[in-house]
Amino acid sequence: MKKILQICAIDTSVEALLKPLIDSLTDSGYIVHNACTDTGKFEELTKKGLHMVDIPIERKISPLSNLKSIMKLYSLMQKEKYDIVHVHTPVAAILGRVAAKLAGVRHIIYTAHGFYFHEGMSKIQYQFYYSLEKIFARYFTNWLLLQSREDYELCVQDEFKAKESIIHISNGVDIHTKFKPELIDSKVKSHLKKELGIKEGDIVFTFIGRFVKEKGIFELLEAFHHLKKNRPNVSLLLIGDILASERDQSSYALLKEMLHDPAIITPGYRKDIPELLSVSDVFVLPSYREGLPRSIIEAMAMGKPVIATNIRGCREEVFHGENGFLIEKEKSSELYEKMLLMLDDHHSRTSLGERSRRIAEELFDEAKVIHKQLGLFHRLN
């Protein structure tokens, strides 16, 4: 019976990103342990049957702390004798692979949910992180799994590894039993609208994510305030919150001021995402950088048109004029124009949303993504 260690930075990643794969591996007879930082989710995840190992892992380069994490991971691997180590998230993936190499783990797998380097960086920054990813892929990784097709094509073209060791797995959600419009009945929608304070007849634009600059939150708020001046029947549903780290930034006060509007609904972090999307009309994600954003896939699966920035990841999910629109990042005026178009054109909202659902079924079925990964695990001896 093979033993697998999954490594990521924090427990919320296990809950939000890895649990379906972990459950499938466990159901297939594997022993799966999960190492990450306990931020308060360990008890809940343990009750759900997951084996959690608390190893503090910082999400930034911090030599002393990073070295401590490597040594703790190494000790864990030496003790448990894992057959496979599967790493996720940028810094945790590097530390986990160093520890696995030192421990002599036979199979080291890295899933890149989206490379840290991106087109918006300076040439020096880009080259540094690009080189780091390439070195670790080539010398510390046996199998490289990419969610983004653009990342996959780059790795093949630039020979990060032999082509047969690079696999495009995509990303996905449960489109059959969770993210499916027909599963949400009218009573649930009505109750939720009342709870959130959504007025009858309002067109609801929805955003899911951290309230940080790189997610395009300021452009979204600016575009929405402009939109509301011209169209009173509009609401903005912001699912997420301001990170504690943002409170030390000069932007925090401005963000709080911009959020102070009765038409802006901020319910915090929620787990009832399918239900919240069911009372939404348009999904918006004006990020500066992404991997292959799950939030867009969730919205597509719920049959919503999407407005997103023309960046890696987003343009693999949103096909301009087909299931939504792509805009240039940091362009609040362009975002406003597309939001206004969606607000005024019921027919377009409906047809683009229907196409979103079909694309989700074709390209972003979580079951297919997991099947690809299970196929690799089954082949490893």
C-alpha cells in the first residue's frame, strides 16, 4: 500500500484545493498524509478523516524559517518512508522538494497551480522566478503537473523536463453534484436574497477572492461606483475579506471607504458558493495575475457570464464574446463599459451564461482532472 505525502503552505489550501484528490486517493487504497501550517482548520479536516501534520511553512522566502521547515519535512519523510511526495503552492513546493530529495523519496510530483512568474513582472523579476522554477523542475522533480495550458506549453517548449514527464491536468470543480444550476431551488434563492439584502430587480455582479490590489479590487469598486451613478438597479456582491496583512498598507483606509456603500454586499468568506452564485447575474475577476482561477470555473459551472482580465489562466477559461469578455488589467473604464453592457443586455447575459456552462462541462470537470492524476499515481512503482 503506497504512502503519499501532500505538502502545501496552509490548511485552507487542503480544504479548498486538495481535498477531492486526497479523498479519491484514499478511496483507491493509498495512505495519504498532509503537511502544512495549522491556521485553525486542522480539527475540522481531521474530523473529515484527513491525516494532518502541522509543519509551519512561511509563504515567502525567509532563510532561517525555510530551513526549519525543510528539516521538519525531512524528519517526517525519514520517519514515515513515503513512496510519493506531492507538493503544491510556490514556496512550500520548493521546500518540500528539497526535503524529499534529501530524504531519497523515489517519486516527487509538483503541481503548479500557476507559476509565480508572469507577464506583468519586470524582466529581472521574471527571469529570477522563471529560472528558479526551471531549476527545481529539472533537478528536484520527477513529474511536473500543470493546471494552466500556457504553463504546460512553456515547460514543453523550454524543456523544463522531458516532455513525457510534463502533464497538463487543467483545473475543475464538481459540476455534477455541487456546481449545477438545477440543484438550487427558488426558495433557497429567495431566502438568500433576503438575507443579503438584494433588492428585487437588481442585477448582481459578483467577485470571489481576497480584497487585495492584485485582484483588481480597486478597479472593480471604481467601475461599480460609476455604474451605480447611471443605473440604480445594481448590486455588487464581494465574497471574501481584507487580509490582515493589508491592514498595514496605505491602501487599507481607501478600500474601507470604497466599500462603504449599501449596494455593496460583503458577507465575508462563505462555503455556500453555488448558492451565492445562483443569485448572481455576472461574475467579475479583474486580477493582475492568476494561475487557472477556480472561482471563474465555479461561476461558469453555475451558468454565469464572466468579465475577466486578459491574463494567463483567465483567457484559458473566458473566450471573448463567447462566454464573457476579456479586458486589459488596471483599466477601470474598460471594466465599466463591459459591466454596463452586461447590465443592460439580458439576452447576452443569458446566452453567454449558457455557453459558460457548456464550456465548464467540456473542459473543467473535476472528475476528469482527478482521473488524470490517479492515472499517474497508479503507474508509479
